[in-house]
Amino acid sequence: MKTMEPITVYVHFPWCLKKCPYCDFVSFAKAREAIDHRGYADAVLAELRKREEVLGERELRSIFFGGGTPSLWEPDEMGRVLSAVTAAAGRRSPDLEVTVECNPTSLDEQRARAFRAIGVNRLSVGVQGLDVERLRFLGRLHDPDGGLGALSAALRSGMPRVSGDLIYGVAVGTVEAAREQRPEQAAAEARAVASTGVTHISAYSLTVEPGTSFGELARRGRLPLAGDDGVADTFFAIDEALEAEGLAHYEVSNYARPGDEARHNLGYWQGIDYIGLGCAAYGTVSRPDPRWGLRSAGAEGHDGEASAVRYRNIVSPERYMAAMAEGGEAIAVESEERLAPETRLSERIMLGLRLREGLDLEAAAAALGVPAWPPSRRRAAERLERAGRLEVAGGRVRVPRAAWVFADGIAADLF
């Protein structure tokens, strides 16, 4: 591993004011004043001290505070964590990105200024929609003005980069009389968010996940759902609207003004290692420090980038905090998984094909020590090329924009 190979850090904050019915991330409803802000920061710092040896060998590219609702975290406590992470880094990227996910109900100009003061340079705000009925259906606590107001407050604070999230493909009402969001409505909402001056917009189609409230309603046949054709039409309507506003469609669900792409998420899509801190956080690290005490069979003692471990920390905030308070060398890990080189390549294909530029498949395969073009993949690629769903140029593969709505299925065909 080269000394300054890049790495990113994800810090999970597990509390929200309310659990949204579509959300499958680990989060727990709790009032701001009931959260142990300092105790949780102490626990994350204790974990960091046990992982910092790996971080200290790498160039830190980005830090992302996700959740949950990290904008609920007291800025001073978040600042303690942020300062420690940057201090532990072997070298910080000249354009180090520090992002905090926010909900409109916990973000105003004063709080945005406080985040900026501790070193945050990017806020990602969960607007999700600009229609009262759809926001209520999605379980959001803010109204349309609250979403746009949070974006404006973040921009007024002088925050260098602000992103807004939208969810489309939402149907409201009943299964028998579902009212779907029309493509022109979604495009108008995207233009309204862009007009605030944000530098980035994420637009996701509603995905119904098992284990969520929406998942249970869908299982019982009681969730109104938008049709696939309407969702696809909406995808292209948003694409056209935001490209006209000067935001380039650089990933299936993401748009940015030039130079304002989400660097942290680009790390995931490009297969860069990341350390996860906090309860329920995932991390994926090539050749992790043996002192981490990994339990997985075969997780240690292998050289090269192909030797990687994905871990997940204890999910319960209370158990995580208690384990970190005990001291010692152990880390509050719930599970670890040794990632075979073939698995890592499959993941890079799945994520890399979401990017407009696609993936240098041959370079990725060479780095992992596996063949880029086994016969089955070559045959699948040729079939997808004939269907107009894949472009292959040298060792690089990409999905044409017209086929982006099929990107996940196309990637799966190449495994």
C-alpha cells in the first residue's frame, strides 16, 4: 500500500427527531435535549484512537457526518471529533471535504454558522419534496417553505457548498386511488431547489426497503406505488431540468455544478477505502491494522489491496457507548467480513457504472489481481453493447445516459 493512498472517514450519528417511514438507516427517535452529545463524542473519539494507525498512513480526502440527523449534534461536540480526525490523518487533501447531513427542522443560519466555525465546508439538506401532501406521506416534519428556507439559511451562513436532497417517484392516497407525482411536477421542484443557489442536488427515486414502515405496508399490499414508466419519465424530466440549470448529471442520482461533485460519495463509487466511526457504522479497509483484533477467519496476514475487511460497529448506541467507555484494546465491532478480490471487483462494477464516466474495469481488475474479462463477462458485455446499454472503449466501460435507469441491472449482468 502506497503511503499516501487516499482514505475517507464516515461518522454515524444515530438520532433523529422522528423516524421516517421509508428510512432503513440505523436511527432512533429522540429529542435533542435527551441526547448525550458529549458522551457520544467521547465514544467516537475512543474508537478513533484505536483506528488512527491506519488513518495516519493515508491521505484523508473527506469526512462525512451521516445519520440519523447529525445537524442535531451540538457543534462543539462534533467539532471535537472533527479536530481529532483531521489531526490523526497522515496528510489532509488540499481540498478536504467535510460534510454534515441536515434536516430542515434542525438547521438555521446560526447553526450553519456554528458548523462552519468548526471546519465544516459542506451541508447536505434533506428537502425531499416541495408538496405538502407528499412531505406528510414521507413522514417529514417540515413544510415546503421549511425545506427551501433551510437551504437559504445554509447559503446565507457563508457555507462554501450546499446540497439539497429530493425524493421522486412518490404516489400518495390509497392503493386503489394512488396519485402519482407527475414528471413536470418533479422537474419544477428540482428547478426551485436549484434556483436557491445550491451547488449540488441529489434526486433519488423512492425505494421501498424491507424492515421499514413502508416495507411492511407494501408487504401487506397497502402502500400506493408509482408505476415504473412514470418513474422513468420523471428521471429524465429532472435530468433535463437540472442540466438546463447548469448542474451536470455526473452520477445516476446526483447533479453538481462544475467542481462541486460530492467527493465523499465519489470515494464510495471509485472503491476508495473508508473508516466508519460510531454505532452501526460500516468501514472497508485494505490491510487493516492487526491490533484491531478482527474476528473473521482469514482477515489477517494477507498482502496487497485485495486483502480487505469490511466491518460493522455495534448497532445499539447505548451498547456502543458502554463498550467504548470500558477502555482496553477491543473495538465495538458487531461483524467483520473478509472481502475476496472477485467480490471487490463486483462492487466496483456495481458502483462505478453509476458514474457518467463509468469505470476503468481493466485497471480495477489489475489492482485487485483478478481477470477483467472472464468469458462470461465478455459475453455479457457484448450482449449489452448490442442492446445499446453498455459502451466499452479499451478497458473502460460505461452506461449510456439513456440506459441509466437500468444501471443496477446492467452491472449485475457483468458479475
